[in-house]
Amino acid sequence: AQTVTQSQPEMSVQEAETVTLSCTYDTSESDYYLFWYKQPPSRQMILVIRQEAYKQQNATENRFSVNFQKAAKSFSLKISDSQLGDAAMYFCAYISGNTPLVFGKGTRLSVIA
Amino acid sequence: DTGVSQDPRHKITKRGQNVTFRCDPISEHNRLYWYRQTLGQGPEFLTYFQNEAQLEKSRLLSDRFSAERPKGSFSTLEIQRTEQGDSAMYLCASSADSSNSPLHFGNGTRLTVT
């Protein structure tokens, strides 16, 4: 079964600095998709960024970028120029074929002013 | 596009009672998902629909749980004979008809069983 592991329960970053959140996953599939979701205190889950496994180029969305290492099954999220509004739970997630989206346990990010 | 809406936002019930939650997905989305999230954990998959067909159910979905999507639009999740362990946030999400389409989540229904 596919599993997603986030080894950092909590992280903190100074405002305007850069932080990297880690994620590893386990799969025997070659074609799959990876996502990072953000869940602010209001609780609605919001998509941050996604990566197709067949693409070697790392996805980027404004201040958010990923470091996708397919052989290592690693998918980390880098947040640059951190802002107070980035404070939230961040979930790494995996999907393949017709399997439902599988989430990690999350990393709580605090941003220090 | 008003997003995914869930009703109610909060539900407090006594153990043994039945509860029903509703989810209205984004109108053009064929897929609808139910997840359960407890405090400090990631969402856990419960079940999903493609149009009106329920395609997969998690082992977490005991026989006290039932979900329907009768006309391929809104969905309901019913929990019968609630237990304290059912207390959680129940999240609904919808997506377009493709495995790589991102899920769009609602605000969730927080269930407290006393």
C-alpha cells in the first residue's frame, strides 16, 4: 500500500526566511502525482502545488517550489520569503491511477514575526 | 463556482444517535470524496463516488457508515448509532474526472459525540 511520511511534526521559520518541509513516500508505481496541501486554522484544505512523476522539472508556484527526487521517493516543499499567512498545517499527498489521494500526517508550520 | 459546501459546520450528538452530513461539490466535478480527520492527523480516506457510483470504500467505513450520491450531484454521509470514537472532522472533496485532478475541499463538518 502506498504510504506518505512527513517526519517533521512541527517547523518554524522567521518571516522573510526560507523553510523546507520534508516528505517521503512509498510506491511501486511509476506513474503518479504528488501534491502539497495547506490547511490554515480555518480548516479548509487548499492546494499549494502539484508534481507529475513523469516530469523531471520541479514544480514552482510563486514562492513555493518542490524538490522532487523520484529515485529517493522524496518530495520536499520549499517556501521562500515566508509570510505570516503561510502559517498552517501542510500535508503531502500521493495519488496513482484510481487509488484515492493518500495524505501524510502533516507538518505544522509557524511563522515568527 | 461557489466551491464545495458542507452542512452542517458543526454537529453535537449523543452517543447512539444517528447523524447525516451533506456535501455539495463543485457543479462540474464528477468525483466526490469523503475523508475523516482527527486532531493532529492527516485526512483518512473513507469513500468516493464517480457520478452516482460508489467506487471504493475504506475499511474505516464500518457498517454503521453509509454514503450516497443519488443523482450524481450532492452526497450524504450517515453515521448510525454514533460512538465517541466517531468524533472527528468529516471532509468532503470533489474533483474533475481524472486521477491527477486536484481535490477541492469543503470546510468540513465537525462531529462531537458526547
